[in-house]
Amino acid sequence: MRSGKSKNTVKEAMKKSQQKQNQKKSAKETKKAAEKVKEVAEDVGRKIVEMVASNKWVIIIVVIFLMVFAIFGTLCTSCSSSFVDNGTVFIATSYTAKEEDIYAANDQLTNLENGLADYINHIPDYYVGWSEYNYHLDNIGHDPYQLISFLSSMKINFTYNADTQNKINEIYNEMYELNVISTHEVRSNTYTEVDEEGNETVVTVSYDYYILDVYLEAKDFESIVKPKLEAAGVYDLYLAMKATKGNKPDLF
């Protein structure tokens, strides 16, 4: 069921993203085909008129020929169309960037995320002396195919250059928001002292108590890139590439 759903998603995405290009191409091909059919029909028509009077079997033969010709033409057109559609989908949804650029791009975001996780794990080393540390953390991580589909949709055959690095940094900064909040409380301990004469005295001692709350909010990857993709008019292409994994399912 899964593969079927992905195939339908790809076809729908390709129809939307390539609609304008296909309209012009289809119009030209339709016009040429119509002219060709018209020429053949006129030629056959003239020959039928010339031979009808002399031989009635000619009509039957010609009719059978036209029927076979029409069926054959329809089958050829259907097969050709299917082949072209499938080939176009495969090419348009494939990652064309070099693998070293793909891996470098993914490594950049992975390293940024690892650095964030490492920083959070060592919070007590950066905030020394707090009485209590509390963590409220979303998950850290990303789907490599989402990232590469985004970069490939924004620029087919992208390279790992300054522009790509800036895009990744921008995504990282939008994905994660870290906040560290310190709270100061004055707490107290109460105990009883007994003097030499046996008199009891309740003693209250106040002290400072510091609480550090660490909050990490992680936004969904697609919620960040979708507006960028839509502004560039390539969101459907992104969905198609993500569904097919760029036709390279073994990259990651």
C-alpha cells in the first residue's frame, strides 16, 4: 500500500509542477498529430472514392485497415505517453547533486545538532553552582531526505557552497530555540535548639536556592521550509523528491 501511495503522490506533484511546460508541448504535439491524421484521412478518402465503383471488396479491406491503424495508433500513443510520463517523473524527482555535496550538506546540519545536544548535556559546566537543574527538551534530529529534497528543489544539482551553507544555517536557527531561565528562591530550614537548662528554641535559617530551567523547542522541518518552497514555486517538487527519496533510497 505504501509504494502505491507514493507513486500517486509523485504523479500528482509532477502534474502540478510541470503543468505550464507540458501545456505548450502537448499543444504542439496535438496540432502536428491532427494535421498528420487529416492528411492520411484525405488521401485514403480520395483512394476509396476512386476504387468504390470497380470493387466492393475494396471498401471492406480499407475499413478493416483503418480500424487496425486506429487501434495500433492508440496503443502506441498510450504506451509512448506512459513511457514518457514515467521517465519524466524519474528524472525530475532524482537527486542530481554530487554525493560529496549531499553528504557535506547533511553533515553540516548534523554537526550543528550534535553541538546543540552536547551544549545541553554540559549545562551544569556552563552554569555552575545552581541548586537544581530542570530540563524541558524536544527531540533533536532531522530526516536527511527532507533536507536534501529541500536543497535540490530550491536548486537542482546544488553544490555545497556558501549559499547552501547559509540555507542550512538558516534552517537550523529556525528549527531550534534554546532558553535557559534562572529562578532565585529564598528558602528556609527550621530546627529546634536546646540550651543547657533544657529550654527549647525554634531556629529558622534562610538561604538562597537557585533553579535553572532549560527549555528547548524544536519546530517541524516542513513547517519551516514549506513557506520558502511555496515562494519559489517548488513545494510540489519537494514532496515528490521526498516521496521517492531522490530515487536514491540507500544514501542514508
